Amino acid sequence: MTTSGTGGLDAVLIVAVVVASVALMLTWLKDRRIFGDFPLSAAVLWLVVAVPSILQALMPGLLDMFRRDPASIRDGQWWRILTSVLVQDGGVAGTVTNLVTLAVVAPPAFRLWGAARGWALFLLGQLLFGLLTTAVFPSTGAGNSGATLALAAAAAGIGVLVRPRMPEIVLTAVIVVGGATLVTVDDAHGFSVLSGALLGAALVTLFPPHSMDARRAGESLRPSAL
């Protein structure tokens, strides 16, 4: 199973998932009416990933030091599962694509979830993707695409708590079907999409928004939610 995609259908599906996820987050945010403040935590996350990824061009050794390497991880270098998100293995084009995607996804995601939950979703997404590509489908690699897709797709899980309307149902379906189709074409990013949706559902179930019983009321997210 590939972790870098093969182009063509893979790329189309990933773009569709990202577009649908951002549209879904903006739909939830519109109901909450909180478009004003830019989440600084999203900028911090982008810088944490972008700085070493850019420095990698001047210090090629960073890739060897931080990348996911199943053999090294089995030898005790477990931190590579997480540090592989800080470097990129797709060259200039892959680096630009991953950083631009994170820049598009992170601001609405952190507005929607808040700083702590946004960081948790990103890190858990990376952890699950790293474990999958280390133990189940072993491959050497690096990049933030898996964690970014998990963070984006987490919005699909909000429908567990909030009664969705037709636009939200359609967008959620695009995300879930897109993730499932990626799995069927042997692209590991599909697991990131599906795990992100499950993480989002678990988060709103275990830590629901305060002062809102959306299941009974059928209301959209309020400004105090999440």
C-alpha cells in the first residue's frame, strides 16, 4: 500500500476530501458566527511543521534523522513515528503541496475545535498513520499529509452530536466515501481520512460542547460550543 499516492485518481480523491472537509468546517463555523479571530495556534502548528521542512533543503540530514523508518523504529527509535511529520520526502513539489494544504486546513480546524483539540487531532492522526505505515503496511517515508487529512476529516464526526442538514450530510458523505475509495486503491491516506472522522466523532462524544444538547434539540453548533 502506497503512502505517497500514485497520482491520477489518488490526487483527485485527496483534493475532494480536503475541499469537502474545509467546506464542512466553514459550514459549522458559519452557524457559530466566529470568523473574526485568526487562531494563532494554527499558525504555530504550521510553523512547527514548515520550519524543519524548509530547513531540510539546507540540511538534508534532517530527513534521515526524522523520517519514518520501520527498521529503526523496531530497534527502539519510536520517536520517528511522530518526528516524520516534521520533514518531507516528496521533493519541492511535495513539500509545497503539504504545507499549502496544512495552511488551508489548520485555521478553520482550530477555529472549530480550539487549540487543545486541534493539536490532539493532528498528533493522534500522525500517531495512527505512523503506526499503520510502520506495523501494518511498512514503508519508509515522511510528511504531514496523513496528519493533515485526519485533522481535516475530523469535521465529519461532528454529525454524531449535531443533527446535520442536507449540505452537511453530502459533504460528510464525500469525505467518508473519498477515504474509503482511497483505501480500495491501496492509498494509505484513506485510513487517515477514516480515522480522522472517527477521532472527530469520539471527541464530540467524550467531550461534548458545553450547554448544548444537540441530539434532543437538533440545533446547529452555538458560539460557545467546542
